[in-house]
Amino acid sequence: MMLFASTMVNVNAQSVKWMKKQNEFKRSVHIKGQEQFSLGVGLVSGGYNANIAYGKYLKKNMLFRTDFIYETVELDLTTLHGYYVSPEINYTILKLGNQFFINIKAGVIIGSENMTNSIMVNKKLSKIVFGEKIGLKFEFYITPEFSMNIDLEQRFINNSQAGTMTRNGYLSLSYNF
């Protein structure tokens, strides 16, 4: 009877390979001094953007990162090309396993916006812009070296032709070393 009962109980064991992989993530993901290089593309109201970022973990749950962003936005007959530098702090608020992290982020943004208009071809408009941004970053580590990120931001940019409040969302791939 005991033998029969023991065969009816499901035992969900994890493979040694899976456990080794999880230990590797635990040892080499989100560690102080780790650096990160990212490439991404995204959407902004009326346009798109591309970004390159460099970051370094100050603590296991705090990343200092600087984004270099190029953006194109269509505003009726006018095309806006934006070039921004944006240092930010990412802080991990939730860790789901050893591979998925949710971060809040805040930073500043400064840059130049150049506008061209199909009617006023001889008059180029450019402005220096500055402001703040807040948002969320979702990180999924594919391997300990590579992660896929989804960033969602609300920006408050002063002096911008695209508007003071803009939203930005982008997908990036990061190399962590």
C-alpha cells in the first residue's frame, strides 16, 4: 500500500543544469561595479528614437546610467530632430527570480532640438532644451551577459517644441560586463 501511495505523489524536481544556471545568474547579475552597454529603439508621440547607453552598478540594486538619444518627431509640416544626453539613476524595486527585475528610474535630460519645415525652407529653428524624466525599466536577463530591457518614461522637457510633457518607450539589448 505504501508503494502505491508513493507512486501517486508528483515530485517536481529541478534539473542540475537549471540549478547551475540560476546560481550563475545569482553570482553575476546586478553586482556592484558591473558595467552595462545598451542599444535601443523606441517610440515617442509622433515619431521614433534610437539610443545608446552606458551604465555602472553603484550597488547591487542601483545603476547609474547615461543615455545618448536621437529622436525624430513629425509636427504637422515640421520635422523635429532631437539630440539629448540623459543621466539617470535606476533603482531595483522588485526582483522576480534571478533573471527578471523591475526598476524605477529618474534623471535629467538636456539637448538640442532642430526643426525643419517644408514651407519655411530657409529658416532653421533650433533650441536648447532641458528637463527631468521618471519611469520604469523592466529587465530580463537572457544570459548573465545579455539582458533585454523595456523602458517606459514620462519626460518633462522645458523649452521643447514637441511639448513639455512627452512619453517615451523603447526596447533595448544590453551587454553586461
